[in-house]
Amino acid sequence: MHTDKLIRSALLPGIFYPADPEQLKSEVRMLAMQTEQMPHSGCAIISPHGSFRYSGLLAAKAWGSLVGANPSIIILAGPAHLPYEEGVFLPESSQFDIPGAVLNVDVSFAEYLLARIPELKKNDLVHLEEHSIEMQLPFAEHFFPGVPILPFIVSGRDEKTVATVEQLFEEIRVCVENQGVLILSSDLAVSNTPEECDKLSNEFIAALSCGSTASFSAHDVSRHSFCGEPAIRAFRHAYPESKSRLLAYANSAPFREGSDELVVGYGAISFSR
């Protein structure tokens, strides 16, 4: 099946971020101006995928820590928020669209990985209805314009799924060495109160700092709390020597319209080799 003309259309322009191309570019530039360049660029980040209003600055800070890298590919790992079957899904589409830009998927590399790892699946349905990767694309276009992407969705949390993601990361590491950057799209805790949200989120962040995977893999995962945890856990297995650094943290409490609205934690976290 030829996929060169398949384009994954943007889902959330005008909802989570501006629909006007120039306004989108302007807003991303303003967010990027508030970031701090690291002495040495990171190799991977955890970046949130809330709306620009809620977590856009946090995402910009995470992406800003990669400035100085010269990647040949951007690896984007996002969680599925809808109840699909367990698995790890590469796209059928060869391009991902956002207002004013089209990002190219490295189709050849995707096909190579599908041949190397039989457990990987190729299905656009998961990608078409999922926002976790889409919310990273305006930053990919701003910080690394023209660099191809390899997006994949992780659906489910069982050990077989995590093992597939780990194998995928290990294969990517062998193939691209230091020529790629890894984007782990994830929000943190989802709780009823800001205090509980911050407590659980900080425990998760602390577990990342100590390099342990067992210490955060059992966190409460109800209501999509720590939605990107399976990919983060697999990353820690595949890159055990990487060191994490918390760049910024916030929660959604200031934007709540009512006291009964759930609170979401957002972290910008960088990993260095």
C-alpha cells in the first residue's frame, strides 16, 4: 500500500492552539522566548500535551532544552487516551498537518522498524483521534523545521506493550545513535485537588531522578493519570544512564472553571546522556 499521499489532518486547531498559521507561529515564538537554553542540549524530554493555555509554556520549556542538538529525526511517543487495543502503533500517513506546515514522517525508517519488530502495528485510526503527538508538532516545526518525524502511539500499559516500546527505543538507539531526539508526550497526575495533584506528580518526578522504574510504574493510572508512563518506563529501561532534570512544573488549578473540575499536573523534564 502506498502511503506517500496520506496526510494526518490536524484535530485541534482553534481548540487547543490557534487555527491561524501566523497566529500559531507567533504564539509559539513568544512561548519559546521564555525558555532557558541549557549548557548542553538534552537527548530526550517529557513534554505535556494540554492546550497552549494550560501547558504551552511548559511544553516550550521542555523543547527549549533541546536547543543545540542537530537531530536527523524527531521521535515522538504519545499515549492513547481512547480505549483502543493494546499495542504500539506507527502511522500509515506519511505526513502530519498543522496550520501552516506539514511535517514529514520518515517512512523508510518506519518500514524498517515494522520489519524488525513484529509486535509493532501500523494503523492510522489511533493517530487520527489522538492529540498527544499533535500538541508537540508546533514546537517540532519551530525548533527543528524540516526535520522528519517518527510518531508512534502507545495504547495500554501491560508488560508486553512496555517491552515492545523498549525494543523500539533500543532499535532506534542503534540506528540513529546521537542523531535523534526523543519526545515523550505525557501529562502527570490527575487528581481532585491541587495539593494531591502536586504530591503525586512530585513523587513521580523524584522517581525519575533516582533512575528507578519500579518506583513509579505502580502510580495511580485512573482517569489517564500519568498517561505517558508506559513509554517513560520503557525509555528508562532503554536509556538507564540518562539523567533527568526538572525544568518547570505547574498544574491546571488556576484555569479551573469550577472546584469540582479535576486538576492535571504538567512537567517539563529534560534527559541528558
